[in-house]
Amino acid sequence: MLSGTVIPSAGSDQNPEKGIFDFTMTTLSGEEKDLSQFKGSVVLIVNTASKCGFTSQYRELQQLYETYADRDFTILGFPSADFGGQEFEADEDIAAFCERNFGVTFPMFSRISVRGAEQHPLFTLLTSSPNPDTEGDIRWNFEKFLLDQQGNLIRRFGSRTNPMHTDVTASIDALLE
């Protein structure tokens, strides 16, 4: 099983034992949310964008969220403008877009950077996995990171993988058994 920790580079002030559930993030409504509240649940983290060719995946993400609503599963959406500026500037605009067009009810967080020099430490952790199948830079919007109940990164799905694809649902089912 993979470790949910990251070892910082020299000179970093990041806690070397910081895991996914050690982060506190700001929601689109401005509320601070401690990710530790999701410990014990299977979590799918997705970097999202409102003006992308894959934006319609919000519909399938919501469907996936509703499919597993009665089980210990959640989706966490993190909007980003890192790929061609395909996200609104204001969190209120992102929230309105997601609700109006896709009825999104899963937790959505403030816009952050998911790659490059400004990459948020959460995504540094996700992309620095020692597993060659899950590590590496995010290549586009709507990449999906599946974590087990302890916050260990188990699978990574690319932008072209539909959230309702059997690879995704079978992986979730296996973790929920």
C-alpha cells in the first residue's frame, strides 16, 4: 500500500509527515474545511475547470457522488486555471456555474494551482507518489486521484477517463468492500 506522506525538499518548511487529511482547505463559499473529516471514507480528488472540453464530466462526477451517497465515499473538486485559463476568477462564479449547469453537490474548493511553481502542497503530495502509475505532473483538467480510507493514493485516472467508467467504479467498490 502506498504511503500518504511526502518528503519535502531541502529548505522546505512543509511537515515531512503531512498527509492528505492534514490539510485545511477553503470551500467555494469561503468556509474552512478540515480534510480530516473525510478520514475513513474513500475519496476521489479531481482538478476541475468550468471552460474545458472535459467540463461535462461534472455531470458524471455528480452521478458518481449520488451513486455512492449512502456509503463512505466522497468527491472533492479543486478548480484550477492552470491549463489555458479555463476557470473563472471568482469562487462565486465557479459555484454558480457548477450548480446551475450540473447540480453539483459534492464539496468544491477555492481555485488553486495544481502544477508548476505555484502548485498547492496538496497536489504536490498527490503527484509525488513513489508509485510510477500515479506520480508525475498533472497533464490536464479533470485528472482523478482515488484515495483509500487512510488517505493513501491507490489509483490515478486521466482526463479522458469518464468518472462512471467501470475502471473507476470497480476501484471504488473494491475499496468499499
